[in-house]
Amino acid sequence: MVNCCCGLMTPQKQPVPLQSVEVQVDVKDHVATVVSTLLYQNKEEKPIEAVFVFPMPSEAAVCHFSAKVGQTLIVAEVKEKKQAREEYDDALSSGQQAFLLEESDQSPDIFSMSVGSLPPGESASIRLEYVTELDVQADEALRFCLPAVLNPRYQPTGTETGSVTVTSVPSSLVPYDLTFLARVQSARPISKVESNCTMDPLEFLSQDQTAASVKLAAGHKFDRDVELLIYYKDTHEPSAVVEAGQASAKAETLMGDPAVMLSLYPEFPKDIMSSVSSSGEFVFLLDRSGSMSGGRIASARDTLLLLLKSLPMGCFFNIYSFGSTFEQIFPESVEYKQETMEEALKKVEMMQANLGGTEILAPLERIYSQNCIPNQPRQLFVFTDGEVGNTKEVINLVKSNSGSHRCFSFGIGEGASTALINGLAKEGGGHAQFITGSDRMQPKVIQSLRFAMQPAVVDISVKWDLPKGVSATVLSPPLTSIFQGQRSLLYAQLTGQNKEAAEGCVTVKYSLAGRPTENKLNFSLKPTEETGLTVHRLAARSLIRSLEQGQGDRRGQIDDAKKKKIIDLSVQSGVSSSFTAFIAVNKTSGEAIQGPLLRRNVPVPMMMACSMPMPRMAACSKSMPRRAACSMPMRMMADCDMPIMNACRAAPAPPGVPESKAKRDPLLELVSLQKASGCWELEPALAKAVGKTSKDLEDKQPSAAKKEVWATILALVWLHGLKADAKDEWELLVMKAVTWLQSQNASGLAECVEAANSLLGCSVQKNALGI
């Protein structure tokens, strides 16, 4: 242990060379440019090497890395990873300062920054820049997330762990500061900005409210990722951004030619969207590893309840759960009916986060080994906190089976791997969702179920109509899935020119429920001003990712020719890849170091599973007091140098009532009583769920109404009248109830609605129920 009593310290009293992190985000429409400045200072008596392992968005294009030491600015270059590491080691051994930034070999959402040979008393300011696309949420918000939490990734037994290590500490003990400023600019007015963190009030920078800034309140505790939800006043519309090439780059190269980014928002025919499929094989795969304990597993159980109640009669389903081992409720998928639904729900109710590690590969292999059911398209739903080490192997398995199913993925909690969650959905032709902070899992999952119940879009093709002499080379992977209301992005390189014609057109054609459909977008070929090289870098990143996840083997190993292509593209564009790294060397005079450098691992926050939700706060309101972090007892692994791939932890369940017996909220209580057919029965439990007595229900029942019809109408009026704010959670199961009512050809429905309104104090109209 080094004797040092000043500066930042780890819990083990080792000095921390990282003093502060300053982040500035510039959002333009749906793209963010992020600049992070990290200040390092050596307050020890010997030279040190500081190593910081931290999370990054998996789709980010890291495009700049530089260091300023005193008045000297050293800008890093992108080089082949092995060469960059050798140059870094050579520089340190000769006494020169060197700075290395590289992507983890195991997962593209983990980076390692090494600051080498920092002399006693010396400071270094590191600048890291990346660009990233913002995902569209169910409520049309754009989501930006600054990952601040890096949870240890579980490495399955018998696999290589790699050489990257991370020093983890509980979030409350992170010894450095974070400042965060976001500036938002759009052609459309900004409605509001919300965050899961305490923010200073939103400040508009223009009278038309098309520009605004928001700042993270002082004292951020690193107990969560920093999330922004940005709402524009107008709904999203298709758009195109053409960006001029780099003047210094050669023509007919990616960086030398113009590049275009197309944002497509397909609109499906309303008659198709108003109906949902009654067929399908729905397979649910739930993470039950120790890190899912507390609120995560409880929310997952509630979500499975809603999912099972929302499934259509006649479909097939099964539920798998996994940890170090895996379980399945049925030997193979079974037909959905009252008996199978009840059996599944009984087993779901008993599920705990008690299966150990996070080995997701084996259950996926079992699922894919099961024969698909004719005329029942397979839809796979994966729920996990995403803390696995074999990310690339898992994604490649999904990719190799993409022709037989669609995969919908859900990242649960802070620090969920964006590489895994996005990769599963992207390669499985589905949709990814992240559930953090105070987010309710249920509405996001039901939205994805709606997507799964939409007819699959097939035969997708993209046609470019460009002026004579101009051609487009598509840089994005082929479109494999399109969903109503969700954005699809396409990048292309535009080669050649036609000075007279100034417009192009792209047409996306596809078949939906057997009906040929197309969406067109006309766009100007005139380059947009002031975008820098953002589009080019995102396009390069898209192509690099596509090549990296291309036709490799099961473990993601690719051939030398493709590897060389990735390296060349990475070096040309200045965007990092899994085979390259940023290297900067200060070549001013230095003396060879005698003996090994003192290595200082910068601690990164990790979250333990916590049952207490974190509130989302509107940045346009006054700062709200931060809710206390979870105070239940937890076993912390404080500041241990831990291989990033072989840490598995389990937080204990909250004290008191067992998780499976926790009191259910009224909505879920009512939902739990619905039958597989869609109806409710007149029973004491229903009376209790709607806050009445059995006698109340019997007295108000119209004489001509059957008991099941009356009970079902009562439940529908209660949902519409008292739980309208949760419509996105119950909409599918209500559609099933309406279908059941219609099948009964029952009379006196209007009297039932009137009686239910009178009993519940509501004023729901009969036509609002859809009957």
C-alpha cells in the first residue's frame, strides 16, 4: 500500500488518479454527439499507469481520443489493436507518456482507457468523443443514455475470461465527480425533457423552443445510468440528411464521398393494424440469476402474468428460465387454453432469482432445437439484466436461427449490456427495450407483444432513384424487420454527381399480410450544413458492426480478409472497432523507468439488485429531492480487482413477506382473474378486486344478463373508467374480452354497462368498450 493521505482514495486507501468526468452532449434531432473530458492527476511519489474500464453504448461510433498534458496536445490515431498495444508498451518502457483506448474483445459496450507513465504531480486531461443514434420509445420520446454503471459480466464455465479487469465499488463509494450538460436542437419545437436523475430546470435557448439545454444537478451519486427522454412537439416524420465528404479524403471512398442517413417511419394500413394475429408460438425466456433478485424478479413475474393473459386463444406457448442451469415449464410448447395457462401461472408465481449465474446459451440452444410448429410463427421474448461475458457467441447463435423466429429483448436495470440486448433484437429481427429506474416493465413488454402479433413484414427491398451519374452504395445491413411507428435507419455512400438534378428518392417495398406495400421518401441531394462528419462516422460504424457480426463462426471469429477490411475501414474513418484501438504517444524527451509502473485501476460503479424504484423527473420543473438509494442489506464486493467476465453476485431478497406472496396492485389482481378465453367469472375475488362486495355485484346485475357477461362488462368498465392511464398494459387482454363478448351474442349489454357505471361511479360509454 502506498502511503498517501491526499487526493481521491479507494476504500482500500489507494489513491485514485481520476479526479473528475465532464460530459457534454449535443443532440440534433435523433443523433447525439458526446464529448467526455476526464481529468487525471498523479498525487503519488512515483510514476503511475491509470486504467479505467467503463461502459459505452454498443452502437456508439467512437471517433476522437486525445490527451492534453500541460500545453502539449496529443491526438490519438486509430491503429490495428496489436500494433497499438505494442506502441503503448514501448512508449512506457522508454519513459514516454502514452494513452490507449480500446474496445473489449468480449463485448463492444465495454472500453478500457490506459493513461501511462504519468509522472509525480503531473495532470492529464483526456478527451473522448463519440456519436450515437437515439432510440425511439413507445411514447415517441427519444432516449439518450450515458452508461455510468458497469456491472460484472458473468462468464459461463469452460470459456475464456479474457485479460480485461475492472475494479468495482458500490455506487455510493465512487470517488470522482461527474458533471453533465446536454444541449438539444431540432427543426421541431421541444416539448419537454425528462430524466431519471435530478436535473436543473430546462432552459430554452430560442423563442420558438427549438433549442434548449439541461444540466445534471450537483452531487450525482453514480447510483444509476444518466438517462434523458426528449419529447418533440410534432410526431416523428421520415427524413434524410446528406453530408458532404471530407475534403482531404480521396473521392470514391467512404469518407471522401457524400453520405446520406435516411430515417424511415413506415405507416401500415389501418385495417391491418386494428387486428392482431391469433396464431403464433410465444416462447418466454426469463433470467433468474442472482442479480435479478428483489424488484427485478417481482416485476418480471407480474409481466409474465400480463403476457399470459394477453395471448390469443389457439396460439402455443412455453416459458423457460435460466441461471447457471435452466428450466422449462412444459417439455415443448403447448396450446394456450385455460388449463395450460393456469399451470404456467402457478409455476411463474413461485419463480425466484435463485438459479445462480447467467448462462443464456444453453436454454437458447434448447429452444432452437425444438421443431417449429406449422403455421405458428415463433416469437421469442428474452428478459435479462444482460450481464454475460459471451455476448458475441450468444448473438451469433440468434443470428444463425433468425430465419425461424423473431427475437424481442428486454434489458432490465442499470448497467444492462446494450451490446447483448440490442444485438439479440437486431439479429433476431425483433425489437429491443430497456427498463431502468422507475420504468414499469409491463407497458414496454406489451408494446413488443403487439409488434410480435403484427403480421411479419416480408420481402423487404429498397430501391434508389437517383439522377444520372449518381449511385448509392448501401452501408447498413439489409432491413430484416419493420414495425409500425418504429424508426428504421439506412446509411449509404453517394458516388458521382449531377449538377442539374438536386433530388433523389428511396422506396421501401415489402409485403404485409399478403398485401404489397411501399413507402417513399423524396430528399434533397444538397449537403446539410454544420453536421461535420457525424453521418459518415455513424455510417462507418454501421458497416463495421455489420462486418464484425457477419458470417463468422459460432464464437464470432472471422477470416483474415474480412478482418483486414474492418481494420482498413476503421483507420480510414477514424472510428474504433473490435480489431483497432486509439493510440497517442507524447514523444517529448523521457527517461526510461526503473522497475514496474505503479498500476492504479480506477473504480467504476456497480449496482446491486434493488427492489426500490428510482423516480423519473421532468427537467422542466424545479429540482426534486433525490430519493435515497436502496437501503436494504447487501453483500458488497468493494474495490476488488475482478476479472470482468467471471463475477457473479446475488443480492438477498428484501426482508419480510416472501417475494412471491407480496401484495399485488389492484390492476394485476383484476387481470389475474381473467380466463384464457377472455371472460371474467362472477366471484368474490372479482368483487374484492373492484373494491365492492359480492352482494353489491349480485344486486346490480341486470336480470337478463348471464353472470359471466355481467362480470366481464364490469371488469371492462373498471379498466376503462379507473385504469385508463394503464391502457397500454391492458389493451390486448381487453381486445380478447371484447372478442369473447361478441362470440356470446349476448343481449342487454347496454344495461350491463349502465349498471357497471352506477356501481363503480364511472361514466364509460358502451361504444368506448368496443362492443
